[in-house]
Amino acid sequence: MIGCRKRITAHKRKPERADIVIIGAGASGATAAKVLTEQGLRVVSLERGPWCKRETFGGDELANVNRYNLWPDPILNPRTYRESASKDPKIELFCPVPQMVGGGTVHWQGWLPRFTENDFRLRTNAGQPSGTTLVDWPISYRDLEPYYTKVEWAFGVSGAGGVNKYESSRSRDYPCPPLPTTRYGRKFYEGCRKLGYNSFPTPMAALSRPYNGRPVTVQSAFAQQHGDPTGTRSSALSVFVPDALKTGGFDLRPDCYVHEITVDQRGRCKSAVYQDADGDFIEQEGDIFLLACGAIESARLLLLSRSSQFPRGLANGSDLVGRNATFHEYSAAVGVFDDPIYAWAGGGYVAASSFEFYEHDEKRGFVSGCHIAAAGVGIPLPINWSLPDRPMWGAQVKQIDRDYFNHTFAIGMVLHDMPQHDNRVELDDKVTDAWGLPVARITNKIHENDLKMGRWVIDRNAEILEAAGAKKIYRVYPDRISGNCSHQHGTTRMGDDPKSSVLNKWCQAHEVDNLFVIDGGPFPTGTGANPTLTIMANAWRVADYIGARYNSERKPSYQRTQF
Amino acid sequence: METFFDAHQRATIEAAMARIIPTDDQPGAKEAGTIEFLDRYLSGIDFIYAKPDGSGFEKLETRRAEAWRRRIEILRAKYVEGIKEIDQRSSSRFGAAFISLTAEQQDRLLTEMERATAPGPAVLEGQAGFTPAEPALQQTSTEIDLDFFPLLTLHTRQGFYSDPIYGGNQDRTGWKLIGFEGPESLAETHAGRFTTLPFFAKEQVDWMQEKNHGPQT
């Protein structure tokens, strides 16, 4: 074996070689596991975190929002952040996503808008702002449309097709009608209507009617950042993992932390070397390897996997692994109203949306735009609810909590941050995690285009609040990318040219033909919309391609998929 | 053992908490028992996570237990030092123990402590759970990076508003104050019986009718 620096534990039996090894069992990994096992392949999934059953989740704000019950504990799994290479990195909980079976779909409330046709050709439409690495995607909306539909129908997404007038054409409506309207949603519709803006119920990973044997989603207050004890929200954990297990071909191994992907003499992936719950090192061989750890952790694993063929990290001859990282930024205008809003109803994110500012419009003075939506203020639960000018302590705090807790909501934005060459994920040279591996170091400087978009959109959101009757409005302009969306993209961008991309349009590494990355890493741009629906649709597309090719090689009679 | 503070420490922190969320015509931190919440939190790692069905607390193991032991050690040290600072300020400025000061004197002292606090990076960057420079959007604080005073205000808030199983928010004092119609118990949420549907909009949008021209309201 070349490159492996871990001593494989001798007393444990080496596991059987798999057809497919997927690293990470979150949104993209579970999607691929479902698709590939349903095509008859033997899939081993190595997930570094636990496999939490729904009974272990609960409605506990303190545990889930304040005590890292689902999020990585920064003492065990820190990251570091710096604005630029000249600054000292600081330990931060940058862009946390639950590291467990189900990944980010465990803690989300699941806003699932589709990207639009123009998202895939923004560079052509809008040009490339100076200092950015904005590019078109190597695939189009048309390539993804069938897979959007598959995911929506597998999940039972609740929404209303055709109400968002900026939505690109869809082959099928949503399987479930929209969720009930919240008071914050209703205020948003009123404000938009007064200003002549189109608005629509946010498509969500929740059931408004019984679907595929699953009951209607319980509308608890404990949803955003909480796991779902009822199993009625739609997630990779509640839908795709059970689907894959049903096939009998899915070997899901939790608490197995992959430290390295090894390569053979020809430079193809040979095995994943992981540490199991006992601390032993196990080598898992396979034909094809899929990285599905999230864009930060997948890049980190590639960079950790150094060998004589790949001294800068696996598939990183181009030095592009980790670069062009984008994270979105959530920011909001906040409105105070006379009548009660109860923004904790449904957990605060049974939302209403608009794509009125989504498409690029050069008259605004910046490139692109983004999704806006009405929601609670931050986590709108008693401990973590806040207003921007609330002091730290004293009688005034109590008065503000008492008067405004039930009377506020936010119109948030999903800032489309521009990709930049030097905004990147690397290995930290000082800080290690509890397993002794270097942590991800994020270098990220907000671009002028991001600042302009943030100011412009927050001002529009404030106008909607005003039109909806807010008596007081706060504008929170984003001034840096803090990772507060838990969205990650771009670190292994896909493209047609190996000099400017890590993966081809099938998310297959240009340099290693049995290696694929299927999380948000392949996204050349983050776009202005929540990414997970597209991550799952793209993972399904790639898995379909891999499965068809794999089966055609095994069974020559199979129709061979064309590039 | 379910406590950490000695009698003096406990009385001092309880008095400070009573100024952080004061009692007016409605109960405050004192009546909600936020000191119970905090003393229990600092007692070790037996009260970190309630079991989601409310039947007790999780037993932490392996690395998770190690991390929490470390965190609690760090927090305890901050409290021990912070209480010493309150004592010193109180005796040099007023010549008396903090608990025997008037409410106004206590407020003055706490204001001085707040001003002396170098805000931790988490506070500056708007990620602290309690006093963000902007709304706490999706982030929470890295607790151990906070200085004593912001930490005390954070824990007071947590004790006032967390599920009563953690020892504070007694008689749902905090929730009643702000009108949060939370579940009767963790078990209600766990079993799927807690619903917020009564707090959704009364009149629903008819999306079948609105399909092609956006919602009328």
C-alpha cells in the first residue's frame, strides 16, 4: 500500500471489499446509498458520527442550541477561521453541521427551493466581477430537473408548484400541498402584495398530508436545530437511510472516522482507512469511492490523503481542492408588530418566500441575487431569541423579552457569496481534533459584491416589513461570512477543464477515475438558494450514472450510459 | 453531589442573578430558581443533557464525557475568579459584602464589571447566545470563550428560560413572563403531543385558488 500512514489493527478481520464505499451518511451520502443499493450494488457507508434513532431526539432548546447536542462540540471538533492569510487563525465553530447519520438534514427545518436555469450560466449572463472566480456550471437545470422531481417525490416535499413565478419549468407539481400558513408567513404575503412582489409558500421537507405510509408532520416549536423525535419531518435519516436498508445491500457503519483514502500503484483509490468506535484502524477496500462529508470535510479528507502520487493531497494536482469555498450568509431585517406573531410556531421556519430579488439584474449594481423568506428571529425560542439593541442584563432586558418575544419576525436572506480563489479550506498547521488530525482552517474574506447584495436586499426586506405594518424595523447588514447558514460549497468544483476544476461534470475527479465527490463541494457557485435539495438531486444524478456504468461493465447487455 | 458553590459563592451569584433578571410586578431570576440551574450545571457532568423523554439525564461517555469535564472545569474556574472579583469590588467600593448592598449599589457594581469586560470574540461577532451585536441567527456561542460577566448573564438567561427539568424556570416562570406556550414536559414533545398549530394564522391561504396570481390576503 502506498501512502497509508496508519497501522491497521491486526486482530480485527479485514472487511469484505465493497462495490461502492461512501464516506459520510448525510444528505448526499444517504441519497447515493439509496440509489446505488436499489440498483443492486453492495454499498458500505462509513459515517464518523453516531447513528441516532429518533427516540434520542427531543424538544430541548438548551441541549440542542446551546450545548452542542447535535452540533460538533468545539472542544472535540474545532475549526479555525481567519479573514486572510496574513491574519492569525482563531478557533471557531465555523459552519457547523451535525456529524452523524443524516448529517445536516437532522437539524434542519428543510427549506427546499430549486435553483433556476440562470443559476447554471450566471457567468455568461452577468460577467465575472473582478476578484471572483465566477463560472458557469458544466451542467444545466435541464440535467437536474428529473432528479429534483425524484427527490421531491421521495421526500414528500410540501409546496405549490407554479406559484413562484421565477421558478424554472418543472415536470411535476409538489407531492404535498403547502404546510399551514403561519402568522409570520401571512404578514410576509401581505407586505409583498402591497409592494407588488410575487411570494410563495417555502417548499419544505415536511408532510402536509399522510404520504408513503408516513403521518403528517407534527408542528412542534422545537424544529430548527433540533432532531425530530416523531420522525415525521423528512430527512436523509427518516427517508433515504430506511430506503437503502430495505434493499439488504447497505452496510451502514456509524462511529467510523475515515482518516485517509489510500491509492494503488496506478493512482486509483484503493481503500478507506478508518478508526472505529474502539479506536482500531480498519481498511475498507472498494471499487468506487464517493466522498459525501460536506464541502469542508471532504476537502479536508482529500488534503489529509497524501501519497507519493499525490503529495499535495488526493486529486489535488491542480491545487484547487479547498479553493473557491462559499458558505452563504444568513442575515435579516427584523420587524416589531403590535399584534402577536408567535414566531416560534412550527419552530420559526414554516416559512414564506420570494424570488423577487433572486435573478440577476444589472440595474442593482451587483451580480446575482438571492432567496428571501419570513421566519423567526434567529432561533425564536425563549433562551436564544433576541433583538439587535437589547442590552446584556437588567430590567430593560426583561421588559424587551416580555413586550416583544411574541411580536417579532425576520425576513431573512440567503446571501449568494461570490467564489474567490483565496477563500479556501486547508489543514490547520497547529490545531488538531480529538483524534489527532489537523482540523480544517477556513480563510474567507467577504467580497464587495457580497456586501452590496447584502445592503440592497436587507433594505428591500425592511420595506416589506414596513408594508406589512411593522412599527419598528432593524436592519442587520452582513459584514462578513461567518458560516451561520451551515451551507458549504465549491471546494471541489466541477468543470470541463482539469486546469480550473477538480471534478468533471459527473463529479468524478479529473485525476482519479474511481473517486467522486457528491456533496456541495462540486458546486461551482453557491447560488442564492438553500442548497440541500440540489445537493441531493445532484447526488442522485451522479449515483444513477455510476450505477448504470457499473452494472453495464458487470453485465455487458446493460445499456451503457453516455458521457 | 448536585452543587458546586459554597454558601457565600451561592448567595453572591444568586444576588447578582436577581439583578440580571430582576423581580418587578412579575417574578424574576430569584423566583425562577436560576441559581439551582447553575449550581447543578457546575456540579459535574451528570446534568448536561436531559433524556429527551424527560425521564432523567444522559450518562455521558468516552470523548463526550471528557470534553464536558474539561468545559465544566474551565467554567468553574471562571466563576471562582469572578466571585472573587465581585467580593473585591464590593469591599473596596462599598465596604460591605455584595449581598448586603442595596439593589442600586449592586447594579452600579455590575455595570462596572460589564464595562471592564473585554467582550470575547464570540460577543463581538454576534454569535453569543445572549447578547449578540446582531440577532443570533443560526449560531450559538462558544461558551468557554466568554468572560465571567457575559457568562453569568448567559447562564441566568438559560436558567430562566430552559426546560424546567434543568432546575430553573421553576413553575414555568420564564415562559409565562414572555408568553411562550411551551410543552407541559419534555415527554409531551417526545411523544409528538405538543403542537403549535393553535398559534398559526387563523385564516389560511387557499393555494389552489391562488396558484397563478400569488396569494390574496
